Amino acid sequence: MLCGALLFGFTACNNDNTENKDSVETAEDMNEHKEDANTNVVDEKDAEFAVMAANAGMTEVELGKLAATKASDPRVKEYAQMMVTDHEAANSKLTALATAKKITLPATVSEDHQKHMADMAKKSGADFDKHYMDMMVDDHNKVVDDFKKASTDAKDADIKAFATETLPTLTAHHEAAKTLRDNLKKK
């Protein structure tokens, strides 16, 4: 009984501390606590990669949905739909992997990305298209680098395999984003 009360108290305290954090910080903290308690299955860096990948993937889906409705150029709308389809598939695989590896993933997009999406939602027309494609190039620069690193450096074989399997799609997204962004600038 005392053990149950202590567990409830710890959980309540833990929830109070995480209410003011964004979902990504909360997931990172929970994974760190698992490592401290030796209840995690993967290396801390592998868990951090999974959290980053989940946040990036959710962001791409949400931005893709926004762009599918707000973009004025049909090529941007098509690209946005590709982002939704491909990243929903990758997110699903990552979620299953995280569950198997006892990695806590963020429940929502990070606060920074939420703010950026809110700013983007205020844009329209060619201004929206340009901003979205610039963001896709910049985001994929970072994500491709992170996935390359995980595909070689991850300690967990399944995390490494996920990164390796997903990398060609992300690279293709990056190349398509650069081409489309450059074509929009020519207009």
C-alpha cells in the first residue's frame, strides 16, 4: 500500500513538473529517468534521436496538411501531400519501434515548431509557398544530417536500421524541396 502511495506521489510530482514543458522536453526527461533507473532498453543518444525524429516527422505532417490547403502553387500542394503520406508512414514505424524499445516519444510537436506553424498559417499565396519551401529545405538539411549520423552511429541495431531505411526518402524530399524552391524563385 505504501509503495502504491509513493508511486502515485512520484507520478503526480512528475506530472506537475512536466505541465510547463513542451512535449519534446517531457519525452527527453522521461527517457533520461528511464536511463537513471536502468529501465530503458536503448542508449541515451539513440533515444534522443528517436525523440528528434518523432518531432520532425510530426512537424512535417502538420506543415504538409497546412500547405495542402494554403499553398497556391499546385506543385507545392503536391509536395505537401507527399510529406504527409511519407512522414505518416515513417512516424508509424517509429512509434512501433519506440514502443518495443520503451522510448517515450513526444505527444505533440515542440513549442518552437508550433509557433512557426502559427506564423505560417498567417501567410498566403506565393509568400506562403516560398516560406514553406524554404523551411522544407532548411528542415531537411538538418534532418538528413541527423539520420545519416544515426544510420552509422546508433548503438541499437533497430534504431540504426530505421535511420538507414528512412534516409533515402528524406534525401529525396530534400532534393525535391531544393528544386521546387529554386523553380518558385524563377517565377
